[in-house]
Amino acid sequence: MTTSTALHPAERDLLQEAFHTFDQAAHTLQQSYSTLTDRIEQMDVELSQSNAALRQQLQDNEAMRTHLSGILDSLTTGVLVLDLSGRVTRVNAAATLLLGRKADALRGRSATTLMAELQLTVSEQPQRHESHVLTIAQRSLEASPGQSSGQLILIHDVTQMCQLEERLQRQHRFVAMGEMVGRIAHEIRNPLGSIELFASMLRRDLQDSPSSLTYAEQISQAVHGLDRLLSNLLIYTQPERSARGWQTVETLVLDALTLAAHAITKTPVDIRLDLDPGIPAIWCNEGQFKQVVLNLILNAIQAMPTGGILTLKLVRSDDQSLGVPGVCLTITDNGPGIDPAHRSRIFDPFFTTKDEGTGLGLAIVHAIIDAHHGRIDVESRQGEGTTFTILLPHPMEPSMADEESHKWNGHEDRPSTDPESVTLVEMMEEHTHE
């Protein structure tokens, strides 16, 4: 038997009210859920847009950083970026080249310590560092007006400018000295000829008197020595006054080695040659170029009296300082090196650290290379050795060289003695005293 209990009207009303309240709450909850869902979707869209904008900004920043890095690395001026504590945070390619250090060895270093280690100072005055002449400036780096974010150290390579200034000064000296030496040589050689003539007559007349004959021979030797000095002075002051033609550099170098054979055999020197046979001919004076190479070879041998290694290397040059393709000849010894106090003066005329000699050898070398529109550099480390580097243009315009070689004509006073014919043979004898 089934029994049922009927709800009391009041209970039924209460239950209905409860269901109604529940329905309202469910409806409200549904509305809140829909609102929340819409808001989440809106926020998701806004977040996606923000992320896209942020990614674009990051890409733009990276592109700008890459662009600025490219600009920085393309600069010929070396740049060190310092933070507020004075430490290097960034370095460009030019700085690594000029300072001779890798970027990793520069970053994170104190600039003050680094400069002291490299023996450099922040100064607008030129200072030599290895093979470069540098000026170093320091500038403030501002993130915003009046707010410093660090410092910049700017390293300028002024090597070529200093070389041009030096070359200009030498040219001015050549002009003045050339005129003076030409007149002096002419005035001195006339009486020298007379002295040599009388010395020859004395030697003929004094054959039966050995003691007196010795004096006559000493007079003759002194005359020859003074004539050699005049010839060297003429080459130094007037190297462009010489006939030129197409010459093979390899052959000229080997000829110079042959001329130096007497000195090479007296010293246990190991000769190492690296001569590119494909080097094209250059427009030059044969005798003068041989003299240049011979002089440098003899200098290198003298720097190694107990023996050593002499290396001659001849290659094509991609150096753009001459403005045209070039030929590069290096002559290297492993002697004691050149005293840094003397390095800047080795090409000066009459400068020598030896007890005897004229001090014209390297000055003549520099003058000859200059007259051939080339360049000669020297790099030396004490205890390690010295390298002379000669750069010569090829091909030099023959028309230019022909014009130079024909400066002397029948109306001009050409030196009575061809300096080249004297120097190459007698230079080896003289070099023992220089």
C-alpha cells in the first residue's frame, strides 16, 4: 500500500521561492560567467596585441643594435665604451686592430689599468704603439641630456698623417740640401781631381821609396773616401735624378745578395728566401734599388755579428696607402733590435750609433724609396729583431718616371761622377765603418 504525504501550502510556497531564488542565482552566475568569458577573450586579444608589439619592438631593437654594431665596426676610429665604473663594455674592430688585443681581452677590463698596461695615455698628442701612431681622446656618453651613462675612448690612427708630415719635411730638407750639396760637390771635386792627379804622380815618382809611397797612397785613399761621401750626398739629396727602366724585383734582390756575399761568408748567417717569381716588373733605377737592398742586408748582418737568421720575403701587396697595387719586400733579422730611443732617427742623415761612418746609409735608402714613390717602414723589438718593409707601386706610370729620368739635359750640371757606379762596389768597403 502506497501512502503519499501532501505538502503543506506554506511549505510548497517556501519550496517554490527557493527554486525561484536558485534560478535567479543560476541566471546571475551565467551572466557573470559570460561577462568573465568576454573579458578573458578581450584580455587575450589585448595580450596577443601587446606580445606582438613587444616582439616587434624587440626585433626593431635588435635590428637597430645590429645596425649600430655594423656602423661601430665599420669605423676606422677605435672605440671603447665604458660603463659608469670605467670598465670596458664594448669594443669595435678598429680598436682591437690598433691596440693589438682581442675583444675578449679588452671587455670587462678597467680602462685605466688597460691604458697603463699598453703604455698609452689619453692625449691628443701622437704616441707610438707597435706599428701605429695614435691619438687617444675621451668623451662623455649621455643617455639623456645631463645624465651620464659612461664614457667613450676614441682611438685615432694618425700613422699616415705623421708619415706625410715627415715626408713633406724631408722634401723641404732635400730641396735646401740638394742645392747646397750640388754646389759644394762641384767646388770640391775640382780640387779633389787635382789632388788625385798629384797623388798619382807621386806614386809614380816614389816607386823607389816605399815609406814615401805609403803617404801618397794614403792621400789617394783619402781622396777616394771624400769622393764617395760626395757621391752619397748627391744620391741622398737628388735620388730622382737617375735613369729608370722596367726591372724584375726578384733579380735585383738576388743580385744584391751576390754583392753582399763577402759579408755573408764572414758571418754564420742563415739566409732564407721567400721570393714570389710572379711579381711583375717595376719601373725603377736598377743601381739605386740594388743599393737599397744591399744596404739593408749589410745592416742586418752587422746586427748579428755572432750569427743569426736573415729572411727576405717578396710578395704582392694589397696595401692601399700607395693608391695603386704594389710590391712588398721585407728584410728581417733576429738580432738585438733597435733601441727605441733611436728608432725615430734612424733615417736621419748623419745619424749613427757606430764609432765610425757617415750615417748616410739608411738616409739614402729612405731617399731612394721616396723618389720611387714608395714607402719604407721599420718594426723592431728589443731582443727579437728588426724588420724593414719596403712598399713600391707597380706598375708606375712610365711617363712619370721618364719625365723624372730626363730632368738632366745638356744645359744642366749633371754630377761628374755617377753615384750608383761608385756606391755599389765601394759601399761594401765603406759599410764596415758605418
